[in-house]
Amino acid sequence: MQLNLTVGPFVSLIAGILILVMPRLLNYIIALYLIIIGLVGLFGH
């Protein structure tokens, strides 16, 4: 049995849990997510 995890859903799950625990982190989590997605888009897969 092989388990393949992609980064997107894993990051979304962790971010959702952190937002539930500490709602003030929402701005930082969104900013980091957008920066990471932008860098991945610019520099390839």
C-alpha cells in the first residue's frame, strides 16, 4: 500500500486547525500561503 500526500491539502488542514485554535493567526497564515503559492508558481513545480 502506497500513501501519496500532496502539499496543498496538508497545509490547508494544518492552517484550518491553527485558525480554530488561534484566530489571530489568520492574517499570517493567509500571507504565508499566498507567498508560498506565488514562489512555487514563479519557480516551477
